[in-house]
Amino acid sequence: MATITKLEPIQNLTVLAYESIKRYILEAELDEDARLTEDFLSERLGISKSPVREALNSLQTEGLIRIEPRRGAFLRRFTEKEVRDLYDLREVLEVHAVSTVNVTEKLISELEASVQRTSEWLKVSDKLRHIEEDTRFHALIAEASGNGELCRTLSNIQSKIWLFRCKTYTLSSTTAPEAHGTILSALQKYDREAAQTAMRDHIRLVRDRLIDHLDRR
């Protein structure tokens, strides 16, 4: 008897638009005054304005952009207090993650590889890949905690942080390999208390340097 192969559903255009626009925002190092219009984005993506509009609304809900009626979308501007709040919440989440993480040989291997890549991207001054790897290191630990809500919240925080980290890359990028190595070493020894301390120190150092930069600016 003849059969017909079931087709995989075509991915929703809004989802594709959302992912593409978000990547553009995070990688393009746009000026805070840069205007993103539906006309511009739909033309660049080769799709209608409707999925672009929905994607922009989702990005505004995430806190990455602000939409001004009849003007377009603009990058979110973060105040010093908002930066501090983001890092304080990130500290709570990530210190909890290392206290509950399921330490396995696979996780240790992945973290070791991540630390190595972080050092390599730093040496060749590949800012984008360095930040991506930094984010991946922390995501690996969060995922290994088994807490899905924590992972989703942390991912959103990391996206917001990315907006100003790209502009302040030199402030703390050189400290990442050593800090990650210290966290990894504690996990290798199953010393959760040391891992918590190392994670807390790492996040606070980056936060304090960012706050100092904003104060001077």
C-alpha cells in the first residue's frame, strides 16, 4: 500500500524574524540612538511587516528594545541601578546554580573545553566569540542544575547584559579565563562552597567594573 511521508512543519516566520533580529541587535554593536523600523527589517529579511512587528513586540517584552509609536524601535537604555539590579539577580541565580549543579564527567569536560576556548578567543581578540563562550560557560552550569526556570531567567539576563558588555568588553574580558578556571577547579573537587565563593567573586568583579565605568561616564 502506498504511503505518504509526513512533512515537517515550516518554522513560524515570527520565530525566524525574532531570532534574526535579536542576533542582529546583539552582534551589530548598534548605537543606542539607532532606529530599527519595520520597513527596514522586513526589507532586509525579505518578509512582510506582520511577523517583524510581532518579533519586535517580543523583544520589547524581553527588555532588549523600546518601541516608540510612529518612530520605530530603539535599543534599551540601562541606568546604573538597572545594571546593578541585573547583576545582583544574576549573582543569586548563579550562586544557587553551582550549589545544586549535578557534577558529571561530561559537564567537567565541557567546562574545561569552554575555559580553553575563552582563552583562545581572548588571545586573538575575537570579542563576539569570547562573549559567546563566556555566556556558554555559565549556561552549562545553569543547565546542569536541572532548573528550567532558572535557565530561562538567566538567559534573558545574559541577553540584556550583552547589550552593554559589547561596549565595555575591555573592562573585564581578561579576567574571565582565570575566574572560570577557579569555578571549574572547585567543581572538579566537588567543593560547592568554594564554587559558590568563586562564582560570587567573579560576578561582583564584573559588576563593580561596569558600575565604575558608568559612574565615570
